[in-house]
Amino acid sequence: MSFKPVCQYYLRGICKFGDGCRNSHPAGQEGSQARPGDRPVVAQAGPAGPGKAPVIFK
């Protein structure tokens, strides 16, 4: 098992890679180090398709 550093963007609540991020996203810590001016990121993985909502990362 290899060590993955915690994603600093995830901690700020603005990681745009989601599950595809190469760094760790520890549960319960998303946005724990958010800064004024940080904005939620909407995943740009393509069209959501009929009946599916886009994924929004806060």
C-alpha cells in the first residue's frame, strides 16, 4: 500500500478531480481548510445525460 498525501484542494473544498484525484480525500475533512473566496467546483466530466444530475464538489 502506497502513501498518498492529502489533497490540499480537497481540504479547501475545491478539488476538481474528485475520485480521479491522485491525492487522498479523507472522509469528513472536505472543506475543513476553506478560505474566503474559495468557490465550489463543478466537475467537468461531460454531459450528465438524461435523468442524471451533474456532480458538484463543495
